[in-house]
Amino acid sequence: MKISPYVFVAIAGASLTLSLAPFNWWWSAIIAMAALSATLNNSTTKQGFLLGWCFGSASFATGVSWVYIAIHDFGGTSTLLAVPMTAIFCIGLGLIPALFAYAYIRWIRAGIAGKTLGFAALWVLTEWLRGWLFTGFPWLYLGYGHLHTAMAGWSPVTGVYGISFWVALSGAAVAQCIVSPATKKRHGITTLGGCIILFGLGYSLQKQEWTSADDRAPLKIGAVQANISQDKKWAYTQYWATLEKYDHASETLWPTSDLVIWPEAAIPALYHNALSYFDYIAERAEANNSALITGVPTRTDDDMFNSVMVISGGDGIYHKQRLVPFGEYVPLGQYIRGLINFFDLPMSSFSRGGPNQNHLHVKGWQLAPSICYEIAYPDLIARSARNSDVLFTISNDAWFGNSIGPDQHMQMAQMRALENGRELIRVTGTGITAIVDHHGNIRTRIPSFIATTMQGEVHARNGSTPFTRFGSTPIIALCAMLAITAGLTRSGRRIKSG
């Protein structure tokens, strides 16, 4: 029985998730891209658009359908509404791969260069587009599956987009080797050989130390993971119990830690409404010569921010810049608030923090801060990493529940550490709470979904990786040049044939 090409690419798209955490079958992404490339190379533009839509919708359905947990379990939305809302979210995101497929067939697909280099370049450009369009959703990038392969050596040079390019190029080359006429298979084999060489070079790049260890003593870290479920977090009846929980959990950390960290929005109240509590906690920290950083909502005039601030032992406050649609702000809120509970979640009226905010200063250390899914933005973190000693991120992954979401989120945080050659501290309310070394490896971690504390240490790093200095600009510029060249080459062939 012959399988429909739409079903075929949907299966391929669904399998793409297997290349990422927690599965880490990195080769499945190459197979998925090979299947997409081979199918698009024998399709019309209209067919291609639908094929790309099937591929993208299926990949997001398997990769990010955990949004259902936020909508249903914690957003108070009925199953009858939560299921179609989740489906609309995944199908809507699938439109971006659909546009990729249409543009590829319409302007790029011609000759071996267009079908390999052009294919890969255009795919990366659409990943990049998805990272900022409508505030961005930089999830499920192909490159993340290579955090622990030889291709990880390229991360400090090209960032995750460069590795995504290699994955897409490898898939396109495999497709050419399988489905091309015998006389043209050698082109696919040559391209695949080039990909293998790049893979091998990754091993050499892994031995390159782009940053150097600072001679300061390590900073001793204590972190509190309170494991307060999202349905109880903002309940007024749980307010005092939450304050007491963080107070008691920190008791054993003050004497042995230079810095104690609480996660995103640890205290479920605006900072100025809990001043007496923070004054009390600051005294406890200072009595032990320890510092404290916590996530807490703040207000300035008419604006409310999702913030992280130094309570004692230093100074600094950071307001989150990249807000989660419907979670931290509601698009067209004046029209849709009140329709369903999900549009009226607690703390869903935040304002965006400004660009170029200062680092957090703690005991002479410069911490580059980010909050929650900001860690998924490569260039945002690269800019913040400059002149910093260590990367620092807090999150509330309780929204993901017991799904693959926290593993994906952690994998992206590890990639940021690797890209920038900096150690990273990550503290969350329910997990994954960990310390990551400058190679992207987890050095210290505590189990998820239990109330516990973590103790460890981080080391400052000097210098910058190429990615920290230049960000994604070089690889995006290269992909744009390759895509334009492929498009002009195709136009030239049309003119000649006409």
C-alpha cells in the first residue's frame, strides 16, 4: 500500500522531537529532514505548502503539546476547549515550515546547490524568523540535538543556528543520495562527505578552550527548590506557608553559601507588598555574610515587571524582556480577557523590561541574568554574557508539569553555556535546578518535583567565544547569501530555458 506523502512527512515531522531531550536520538532529525527534502523535491508549490504544514504541525504536536498542561491543568480551561486551543497553537506554528516549503519550491529548488545548501540555508532563516516573530517561539531548533555530539564543538563558533544548518544540509544530502538519478547521486555523496568532514572538525573544536578560568575562588551557591505546584502558587491561603517554606529551606544554606538563590516569582506578591519579609530575610543573610537573589514581581509607576533582584550582598534588578504570550501578557487583552479563565491567569499583565539592562552584582561577581524562556534566545543571552563572570537564569517550569518541556528547556540552557563558554546557574521552582559547566555539561543537579535544596559552586571565566562577540549575525548572513544565490541561479536558469 502506497503511503500518502502528507502522512509520510507528518510522520517525519513527528519524529523530529526524538532528536531532542529527553530522547536525544540526534540522527532522527537528519532522517526527518531527508524525508522532507525528498518529498518537496517532487512537489508543486501548492503541494509543498501543505506538505510543510503537515511536517511542521506534526513536529510541534509531538514537541510542544505540553502547552495543554498550562491551558487545562493550570489555566482552568475545560478539556473541550483546551484540546482545540492546543491544536490551533501547533497548527498555527506549522504555518512557518509551510512558508519555508513554499518559498523553497518557488524560489530556491534548482540544481544540487539549491537542493542542498539552499534548502539548509532557508530552513535556518525560518528558524531565526520564528525566534522573533510575534515575540518569538525559539523552540525545537534542529541544532539542540547535538549538545553532546561532535557538532557541539561548533556551538561556540556558530551557535545553535550553525548546527541546525548542518542537520538540514545533512538531511538534504541524504535525500539526494537516495532519490536522485544515478548520474547525480555523486553530488549528494560529495555533499554528505562534506558534512562528515564538518562533523569530524567538531571533535577538534571541542578541544579548543575559547575562555579561560579566572583565578578567583569559586562562588559557593545554595538554591531552594520549593516544589510548590502551579495551582497553589498564587492562592492567598498558601501565601504565609510559602514565605515560611523559603525561610526554613534557606536555614541550612546561609552558613555554607556565598549566594542563596530562589526561583522565578518565588514570593507570590509584589516586592513592595512584602517589604517587611524581605527586610527580615536580608538580615538573616547578612548575619551569615551571605547574599540572596530571588525572582519577585515588581511595580514601577504604571508598569508591573517579572523581575529578579539582589536582596542582600550586592545590588541590581533585572526585568524580563521576552514575555510569554497569554502567560505574562495577553495580546488584544481588551477584547479577549474574561472569555475564559486562561486569559485571566494571575500575573498576566506584565510590561517588557528595557534592552541593555545591567548585570546583577554579587560579592564582586557579574551575573548575566535571564528569566524563564528568555534562555531560549541565543542572541539575547550572548549580549548579556559579554563582560560577565557567569550566566544566571531562574524559571518556573511548573507550567510544563511532568512533561518533556523541562528537559527541552534545560537542554537549551546548556546550549547557552556552551555557546558562550560560561558556567550557568539555573534555579527553578519544581526542577530542573542545576549548575552547568562551560562545556554545557550538568555538573550539579537535584531531582525534580521534590522540595529540596542544592549546593555547589561556580567558577568565573574570562574572554569570549566567537559567538559571544558576534552572535548569530555571521551564520544568518551566510544563510541569507546562500538563499539569495540559489534564488538568482534558479532565475537565471529560467531565463536561459525561456
